[in-house]
Amino acid sequence: MGNKLIIILFFSAMLLVTGFSQELNNETNLGLNNETNLSLNNETDIDLEVEPVPTVSDPQNGNKNKGPKEKAIKAIREKQTIKLNQTLNSTDDRVKNNHGYIVRVHVHGLLESADLIEGPMGQQVRLVARKLNDTVNNMTLAEEKVQNRSRFAKFFFGYDKKAVNQMEQQMNKTREHIDELSELLFTVEDEEVEAMINEELAAMEEKLLRIQEKAASEKKSKGLFGWLKWDV
């Protein structure tokens, strides 16, 4: 009887130790998981730091004796980098998914760069750049209207024909202004400013292709009653 009692007590003690060990492991793993999740959440909330873009004349950013024009170009690049990051990382889907907003950032950089061109040629470039700015604003508003089309209206009546047509018209006008600016740049003597404006124009062209693709995609949404001549 005494031996049986000892055996029972021994196995009971073993079960208690095993259970305590498992509970301790579970608490440890839970703590590690919480720390991991907290670390990931903290990393997600970190703001993106903008690295200054080196100037054309100072690729290694080591020349401390830059002239006024080089400093102005550097300031324009840095400001534009900040604006682009703010737009691309916007929490507002209306802004983040609208290619026109990115084009507007490049137009503003172009306008500031045009101010560095002296003489009559500078005036011509600024004149066309302001026309480009107006056209891009109209294109952005049309693209926003296309995005705001409700699922209900799209399902029954298809895409917003007026908004898509307006977006395409303004897109074509934007390309015309870009071509006009490209021709004017052949007579600009300042290579650094010319290179900077060409970068802006190239970036705009790339976004215009995305807008063109968006227009083509929208036109595929015919809708249940899209064949009717209704402007809904």
C-alpha cells in the first residue's frame, strides 16, 4: 500500500512539473509574439526620410562653394522630392491613385526651374509652362471625377463618358504643351536647367501613359444599360 502511494505521488508530481513547464513556455512565446508585433507596428509608423538629391554640377554633394543657381536647383530638387513623397504616401486614396496629382508636382518643379532661365527665352518657357499647368489642373479634376464614379452607376450605366472624354482631351493638350517646351529647350543655353526641365517632362510623359491606360480601362465598363444615350 505504501509503495502504491509513493508511485501515485511521484506521477502526480511529474504531471504538475510538466504542466507548469508548458504554461511557462506558452507565456514566453506570447511575450515574444507581442514584442515582435510591437516592433513591426513601430516600423510601420516611421515616417519616410527624404534624402536630398545631389545637384548636376555636384554629384558627390561635396562642393561647398556652389553658386546661387546651383543652390536654387538643389533647393527645387529637395522640395520636389518632399512633395512627391507626400503625394505617393498620402492616406487619401483620391490623391494617391490620381496620376494627375503627380504630374502637377512635376509641373510646379518645371515652373520653378523656368524662373532660372533669363531673357526672352525664359519668358517663352514660363508662358508655355503656365498653359501646361492650367491644362494639367483640368486633367486632374477630370480624372478625379472618373475615380468618384459610384459602383452603382458604373454597374448600370457604365463609365462616366463626359469625364473620361474630358480627361483624354486635357491629356492630349498636355502632350502638346510638353512637345512645345521640348522644342524651346533646344535654344536654352543653360545645360543644368535644361537637363532639369527635361527630367520633369520625361516624368510627366510616363504618368500620361498611365492616364491613357486608365481611360482605356474605363471604357471597358459598358454597364447594364450603357447602350442608352443617357448622361448619368
